[in-house]
Amino acid sequence: MASVSLRQQISNRLLRILGTYVLGFTVLIFLLALASVFFFHHSQLRQYQTLIATKLSAELSAIVRESDSVGNSPVVWTGLTDSAGRETYLEPLLANINRNPAYQIDVLDYRGRNFILSPNSDQRPRLSAEAVQRTIDEALPQVELSSMGSDQLLLFSLPVIAPFTDSPVGILLSSVNLTRELTALALPDSLGIAYSLRSPREIATWSLLRTHASLPIRFDRHEIPLHIEVTMSVWLRLLVAMLAVALTLVSGGWLYRRLGRWADTFAKDLTDRLDTLVEVTSRLAVEGHTQVVHDRVGDEITAVFDAVQAIVLRQRATSQKLLVSSRVFETAAEAILITDDQGRIADVNAALLRMTGYQRQELIGQPAGLLYRLQDNAQGGENIGETVRTQGEWRGETFFLTRDHRPIPVMLAVSSLIDEHHKVLGNVAIFSDISAVKQAEDQLRQLSYQDPLTGLPNYRAFSEMMERLLDPDLGQTGKQRFALLFIDLDHLKLINDSYGHEQGDQVIVQIAQSLARFLPKPHFVCRRSGDEFIAVLYMDDAAEDMAQRLQASMQTVTHRIELPGGVMAQASFSVGAVVYPDHARNLNDLLVMADSALQFSKDAGRARVTWLNSEIIHTLNRRRRIEARLPEALQARLIVPHYQPEVELRSGRVCGFEALARWNDPELGPVSPAEFVSIAENMGRIDQLTETMLCQIVDDLGPLRERFADARVAFNVSAKQLGDQRIFKLLSNCVTAKRSRFEGLVMEVTETELISSMEDAQVQLDSLIGLGIDIAIDDFGKGYSSLSRLGHLPIHKLKIDSSFVWSLHDPSYIKIVQAILALASTLHMDVTAEGVETIAQRDCLLEMGCSKAQGFLFARPMPLPEVLQLAVCLTPGQNAQPLRVS
């Protein structure tokens, strides 16, 4: 069988397809042309036939009615019977009717002889003598068809019968030119029309396109059918269709030749590109290196071109990688082990042989488990091989076994080797010796659990020990009771400030040694941070017995310590103690309660041990409830100002008020400011509390000054709020929201807090005074004041602390009050005495020259509505409350 090139195959195939297409397209065009000629023109022919039938039906009906009307007219039969009236009656009537050239009427007498003829009657065909005679004999209409040149004529006769006779007295001969009647329709010349009075078959015409219609000619009591055949010539149209087919064949032949040449060119280009692809691929495969050739056409051949080259290049790269991998396998520092699908050792590298001491032939074919095992506590004893089979890999720590069965800690990574059919061929394992890492981890673990200064365990060690001790899996019966001690070294800051931080660290070390030595055993002691320690005392007896043992072992919470230069000093610490599980069952609650007990030790004067009791628990619970309720109370403005009047002692006139925060909670009941102010400071809500109070005070300032003219309202702030202009910003917010200035407001701050913030107090106070606010020092005389600096501050008022007023029965306190009054007079400051509760105190103050006071002698702090009900001048005792019980 002769071989045919790919180029020839492509060219021949394309030409066959194209030839078939051209031939089929030509036949289709011809058939479509025939179909269009037949269907379109046949539809058109039927329209013409309907139009002709309608036209002739209307015209013939009108002519028959008119002829019948003329034949039945007395004028006609009178004229026929009266020869003298022919010219008088009939000729004018017929002349009027015969004006239509398409319709003419002639009159014959009763024997069929000419009686009155229309013009040119001798040039038109007439009804045959036989038909005329039948009309006379049968007294019925007769119809015939005739032609005159190219015109078709319809001839019919009507007998004229007078009322006085049964035989015709004459005959009307009518001639209708059918061709002229259709002239108005402007029918095309290609249309042929033929008529017959008997049957359509008698019409001797042949045409592909023809149609028939029967048109009844109705006389009075007689009906004669007129058959019409309409034909249309199609030869011209068929000739046009044949010309279109010929043109299509010519165009198809031209296209066939053009596409044949294109097919040959396309086949050549395609085979040339394939030859190039074969040549380049062969060079890549045989020579191993050649320049990559890019086919820039961008079709499917280009994609194949690039893909084949890419495959060959990838194979070459894979071969190079295999060569490199083989080199890496032999020279890698990590031990590499390859096993087959049965778990037997297929290959190992030199690093593994060095690590284990085996020879290669001793390992090949042996089970891989010969070399490694899991740590005792790793993965719960899970088998490495089983994990790799189920998950495809395993990573973790294990031990490598040397030839002499010595375990080496290693980091192992095992992965399955899978082919392209997802069949497991074996596994590859990489081992890294982590002996040095494990040694470093042991050292770091020891350091991470030890305090570097004291050598005691640190807080991390304590936390993990407590996790084990409080492990919920142990159950309550398996847990041991113990006491948790919070220990805080007292006044370490003084030692650091006096002797330096290095000596302070030595004090911490000595205290740590003392705790480890004196605490009842068994125990656990750790350093938490700074000067804080935590101790756990394991208990087998009651809490009271442990407290006695602790007291006996420590003897005293004050210890002698040695400072530089051989100086011996005393160092004490405060302790808060709780018992598990009596007081709490989780670490967090134990720490919180121990810290609360420690705080009670500090509040009680330090240098003591305080065991958690019901009073501390009650205080702690109430504090928690206050902390929980405080944000809502601030949001809902449950904390409101109560106003205690300040009066002039001689007249009793109310000259001012001090705004005091009051909180009556629906859940907690009355909450003292001594409780919630410190909590607000610790929670970081002191600014919110101050702003809440200030906004209400500013709201109340107008009604108060309207009721009590020139009265000034004082409010208290912490000196800490003077820093960073905090109080100034809070007041500025009220300026924006309420009013532009604050005339009538007095800000009170204690002298100790004011002196502690003296660095920026001057600037802050000047800013506040710029808002219209006066400055007063509250509880003056109770704290520490620098009189030299006090004189430079813009202070408007001093308020004598109530402790001095309550002690006016003591002459020494009288002198102190007198000194305060003299100082205020010298500095041109106003003075108000606080806490006046008796007439004697009022009189004593008046005698010393104090003109203003406030206290229960005049009125208690009360809400705004009650204050507005007070008299402008107060009588001592009228609004007084029971005296303070000392």
C-alpha cells in the first residue's frame, strides 16, 4: 500500500470536505429557489384569483340586476308592442345604459330579429341564433362566451315577458367585456385568465401555477356557473433561479480552488512545524542540551510544541536532581534511612553508619525497628510504623539505638514514598542527633524554675506545682490540705533608698534563707516577685494547730539582718494565710483571699500574720460586689451629691455647701465613700466618678445660688487628678456641656496630696482659677505642709480638720487652731472649721475668731430637694443629728 504523506492527507481531506460542501450548498440553493418560486407565487396567484372572482362577481351581479330590471320595465315591453314608441321610449333608455363600453345591451323582437341595436353592435360577437331561439322557445336566459381580439366577452340573453302574455315579446342581448372589467385591477401581464361555462377541464391551458374558481351568474329563477382559471408563467423565475445556481457554482468553483491552495499551504506549514518539533525534541533527548525553540503562532500546535519541550526539560532536570539527591544522600550530616514497603531497610547513608557504628551490610534487609524506638512517654506508646501507615508521616522525638544498644536522643521525621499511582513504595526517615539540645533543655528547665537571686523556686515552679496539687483528676479525697501564705517584706523601699538596691537584694536573700529555715516542714517556698514570697505548708492537722506551729517556728516576724559595715538592723514581713480547701478550691481564689489577708496585716500595722477569717471574707465579698456594681452605678448616676451647709457662726446664714458623694444601692444598700472611692481609684474609674459628680454639681449650682445668694459649693478631688491636667479636662467637658464659667465652685484638696504634686500644682491651680474656681485645702493641719511653699500657691481657703475641733477641750489643740487662724489671716485666706457638733465648740471657735463652720450642729449632708427647703439662716440644733460617738 503506497504511503501518503501527512501533508497530502490533510490537503485531500480538506478538498473533499470543501467539494462536498460546495455541491451540497448549490443543490440547497436550487431547491430553495424552486420552493420559493412555487410557494410564494402560488400564494400570490391565489390572492389574484380571489381578487378577480370578487371583482367579476360584483360586476356581473350588478349587470344581471340591471338587465333584469330593464327587461321587466314597462317601458321595454310597451316599446316592443308599440312600434310607434320605439324612438320615444326605448332608444333613450338604451342609449343611457350603453354608455359603459364594457357593457352593451341590444333588443330583439319576439322572433329574434333586430329591434334596437347598440352602437358598433355589428363589430361585436353576438349570441348564437340557436341560443336566441332557445330563449324564445324556453323563455329562459342563455349564456355564451366569446372573444374579440384579446378581450374575453360574456354574452347572455333575457326574455322580455309582458304581464298580459306568457310568451316573450322580445329579447335583451347583453354583452359584458370581462377583460375590460378587470382592467381597473392592474393585473400583471404574466397572469393568464381563462373562462368556461361547463367544466374547468374544458379550459385548455397548462401551467405549473394555476388556480380555479366557480362564479355563479344568478338570474331571476335561473343560475349558470362561470368557471375561471387563473395561471401564472414561471419560466422567467425559473430562469433567474438557474442563473443564481450557476453563479453559485462559479463562486463555489472559485472558492474551491482558493481553499485548495490554502489547504495545501496550511498542510505544508503544519507539517513543517511538526518536523521542527520532532527535530528539537530529538536533540533535547539525545544531546541533553540545546536552545529551546519557541513556536510563536499561538495555536494548539504551539501548546503541544511547548508542552513536549517542557516534558523533556523536566525529565532532564529530574535526572539532574536525582544526581544531586544521590550526592546529598551520601554527604548529609543527618542520618537518612530508606525502607521498602515491607518495612525492611533498603539503604542508609554514611552519617547513619557513623552515628550507630553499624556496617552497611549489617543493616540492609533488616527491620527498621532495629534502630529506633519512641520515648517512654511520647505519643502514649504509639508505634511509629503504624502511624506512618495510617497518616503517611510521623514527626517527633525518639531514641536511636547504636550497635551496642546505647540510646541517642534524636528528632525523627518519617514520610511515605508514594508513586504516581498512589502506591506506597516505602518510607524515608531522617534523624538529627539532639543530645546537645536535650542537655541545654535540662539546664534551661532548671533555670526557668529557679529564682536567680535567692535560689528559691520561682512563680512558674509554684504554678506548675499547684496545677499538680489541684489536679481535678485526683478527686477530692486524693488531695492534701495545705495552707497558702502570702509574705511581703515590710518597708523594703526604705532600705533600697538608704543603702542601695544591691543591699536591698541582700536583705531579700537573707529573708528567703530565714523563711526556708524557720517555716514548718514539709513546705514549699518560692519568690513571687520583688519583695513578695509565697509559701505552701502541707497540713495533716487542724488550721488552729497549724497556726500555732507557724507561730512557734517563726517566733517572730521580725528578723535581724546584717547591713554593710557590720550594721545589724531589723527587717519584718507581713503575712496573709488561707487554707485549702476550707477557704477556696482553686488557685486564683486562694491567691486573691491570701492577698486580702495580707492587706489586713498591712492595715493593722504590718509585722504580723493574719489568717483569713469571716470578717475578711465578708469585707472581700462586699468589695467584690461593690466592684461589680460600681460601673452600673456610675452609668445610672446612682452616686449623687449630698450637700452639707457651711454657715456663718454669728448669724447662722448659709454661705456655702460641701458636696459629698452618696451611694444608696438597691442591692448593696448604703455604700460609704470610704469604700467605693478607693475601689474607683483601683479600678481606674476615679475620673468617671469625679466627672459624674461634677456634672450633677454644676446642674445643682444654679438652684443653690438662687436659693442661697452668693453661696459657694465645694467639691473634693484627689491631688493625683491634678497631674496631666486631668481635673482641668473634666471641668472643661462640663464647660462645653453646661456653662462657660464656674463662679461659685470651690475645689478642695488635702494638704498632703497637694504638697506631693507641687511640681505642676502652680500651673494646674492657675488654670482652674481661670475657670472661676476657688481653691481650698481640706483637713488642714492633719497632714504635712511646707509653709514656705504654701504661701506661693493661689490658695483661697483653709478648712480646719474635724479632729482639732473635736479636741477643743484640750488647751494644746486650742493653740493649734489659733495658729491656723493666725496663718490664714497672714496669708489672707478664708477659714472654715469642719465637724462642729456642739454649742461649746461653736462658741470656742467664735471666741478664737473663726467665723465659718460646718457640721451636724447645723445640718447633715442632704440631697438637693431637702437643701432647697432649708431656711436661709440656720439655728444650731434645728437640723442637727445625734452627736458623734467617740
